Amino acid sequence: CTPSQHPHTTDSLLQDIENSLQQFLGSPQSGRVEGLYLAGGMALTDGISEQATQTTQIPCCLLDPFAGL
């Protein structure tokens, strides 16, 4: 599936990521975010890690729990 097939869902995910980051970074205990790992159903959307990186300006990559098995 591509982002163009599910634009509202992809846009919602990117907005949720951005909102969560803003909330985390606004807390007094927050530290520096070096990167983000995406996992789960929406993480399988083609190009989502690149879009998330572009949206957040933080390197994002897919987490594959089965890699190396």
C-alpha cells in the first residue's frame, strides 16, 4: 500500500507523531531525540519513514522485530 492509497490515515499518523514529539520535548524531563523507530501496521506503508523524517526533521526507520531470524 502506498501513502496515496491511504492519505488520511498516513496524514493522521504523521500528525500524531509530530504531536507526541512536541508533547515529549515540552516536558521538563525530556532529553534529545536522536531517532524514531516505526513499527506496526502503518509502518509498512511505503515511504512512511521518509515522510516521518521529513515531517519531524528526526531520522526515522522501520523496526523489524523479525530481522535476522
